[in-house]
Amino acid sequence: MVFKNFRFNIILRVLLLFGGTTLFAWCSVNGYPLRCVYIATGVLVLLIELIWYLERFNRDVKNFMSGLLQRDFTTRYQSLGQGNNYDELFEILNRISDEFKKISTEKEIQHRYLEVLVEHLRIGIISIDANEKVHLANQALKDLLQKNIITHLHSFQTLDPSFISTLKEIRSGETRLVKLKVNNELLQLSIHASEFKLEEKYYKLISMQNIRNELDIREMEAWQKLIRVLSHEIMNSVAPIISLSSTLHGLVAQSSKSLRSEDETLYNSLDKGLEAIKTRSEGLSHFTQTYRKLTGVPQLVLKEVNLKDILGRVTMLMQSRLSESNVHLSITNADVPLIADPELMEHVLINLIINAIEAADKEHAFIRIYSSRNQKGNVLIHIKDNGSGMDESTMEKIFIPFFTTKKYGSGIGLALSKQILQLHHADIHLSSEPDKGTEFVIVL
């Protein structure tokens, strides 16, 4: 209808104002004061209504802009009989609002997707700005560094100060290897950085991953290859020596029966020399066979077992040695189900208990074995003693094959134990101080 046309409404209101003003002037000239009051009131009402009518557009546009600034895209606009022009205007405003709503929804979905993607990564990721404020730290990083709240680089001040310096100094495209101790757990971190600017704001994105297990596996594989080569070459050389020295020793023994007295001394020296060669060759052969154990760990046979049962059998096997060494063994909180190879796990525990017994150098020596769980739900087996302990240098080498601090040790017990735990996809941590004892923690 024509009355719904915006232009017509404006013209009609202007004409009414003009007519009212003209009528007011006529009444004033002809002396009708009461009519002048009525007409002036009507003209004033028409003027106010015209102003309100014109400003309604500004109010609607203002409300629309305010909604955009506040990210409120739920308001809908209707002309309510204000004319076709208003209908078209409000339709355009509603469409603009819908487009902004769509863009905002897509942005929120993309942000949520990236957030889930970052949280899904098992690599620690942290983003900092020029003021060292943390804008992003995923759960993998919090688990790695055992920090629940990370808002600033100062959040790491309880860790090694050199670690914070590394995060500050590392440049874009650079990779660094860092050793970091977190709650007595040694981490071998590979740290990589990228730097960029967004809207003139500087950001540094840092990723870090604990590669300790990978390094340990590669190191053990290298040792195994070396041992295979050495044992093969040694055995190939020693076997003929053992055989030949044994044969010669037998021939000398037979010939010595028909010796003259003046030749007896010479033959005795020859006999002792061959006996020494034979004994040392057999010793070298036994030595080589011992180290072959590192390359011959049997295949896992995983079963559902109870730690209490495994420790019960280990205690029976070690009882006599514990009594001889006057070491008290206590086991608590051991009723825990495990998925493990019971025989190999017994071997690991025996090795650790033997090490604890040999470290006992004081009265009232004890070994405590108990279990617990960490935040991830892993079973932790603690083997703690109050023996002589170790310094930092020894702790770094203790799992290296052939390294030993014992006079008659072979240096393969702990290396073999760690290899067995690697087959279980488990880990072992060590904390120790000189004269304050040692604690091994198996993480299953």
C-alpha cells in the first residue's frame, strides 16, 4: 500500500506540518488564541513524531553496529509496517548479521579444531611473546614438565635455570638437545623453535620432545651390534687356542713320564705355561659368553600377574643372601595387578636387590619395595635402600654396558634390566645421593 512507502510518509508529515503552521499563522492574524494553542500543540506533536520517525533509522543502525562490536548476531530486525524501504533495509541488515554469524561460527570451529589438534599432539608445544608471556601450552608439555599452570617463563623457575635460558636464546629453525631433571626423572629434550609476527606482534613457537627412550634404544642396539661382532671375533680366535693348548698340554703330560731328570725342569715349565694359556683362554671364552647375554634376551611372554606373587618368589630366592649381608627387606602395598613377563620381571628385581645389598655398608641396612601410581595411572615399583649412594657422574653411567663400580662386577646387570624393561615398553628412573641411599623406580 502507498501508506507503507517511506517517501510518502515523510511527504505526508511535511505537508501536515506545513498545513498546521499555515493554519496557526492564520488563527494568530484573525485573533483566535484558543485555536492557536490547539494548533501549536498539534504542530509540536507532528514535529516530534517526524523527528522520532527519522531517528528510528539511526537507532536501528546504531543497535546493529553495537551488536557487531559485541559479537551478538542473534538480533533480528523487522519494519513492522514502516514501509518497503525499511523492509529492504532490515532484510539487508539481517543478511549482514547472518554472514557475520557464519564467519564467527567458522572461526570458532577452526579455533576449536586447532586447539584439539594441538592437544592431540604428544609433543610439548609452547608459544611465548616478546614479554615472555605464555599464550599456548598444550597438555603434553604440562605432563612432560609436570606443571599444571603455565602463564609465564617464570613458571619454570623451579627447574634448571639453564632451561629457561635455552628457551629465551633459541632462534628460529634451531634445534637443541637439553638434559633436564624433573622430579628426579632425567629428560633428554629435543627443542625446536620458530619465530613469527602476527599484526606486528612477535611470537616464538617452541616444541619439545623427550627422546631419552629413543636414545636409550639406539644406544642399546649399538652395544648389541658391537658385542655380537666382538664376541664372534673373540670366540673365533679363542676356540683354536683352547683346543691347541689342551692338546699340547696332554702331549706334554704324556711325554713327561719318560723324561730324563735333566729335562724335567724344562717340561714342567712348558706344562705350566700351557696350563696357564688354557686357563686364561677358557676364562676369556666364559667372559665373552657372559656378555652375550645382552644380545640374547628371550622373547616376552606377557601375562596378567600380581606384583605380590613376583616379589614373594624373589624374596624366597634372595632370603639367604639377605641374611648373610644382614640387610632387612620390607615389602608394602604390593597387591597390584600387572601385565608383564613374570620370569623376566623377577630377573630385573633380583638385579636391583643384589645392587642394593652390595651397596649396604652400614648397620641397620634396609631395602624397601613398594608400589604407587603416577598421574597417568602407570604402576610405579620403588626399590629404595639406605646404602652408600652414587654421585652424579656414576648415575649417568650406571646403565651403560660393562660399566661397574664393583671390584668383581661384570657391568651387565643393570644394562640387561633396562633392556628387559624396554621390551615391556617400561622405563626405570634413578635418584641417589652419596651416603644417603639410592632409589630405583620402575614405571610400567
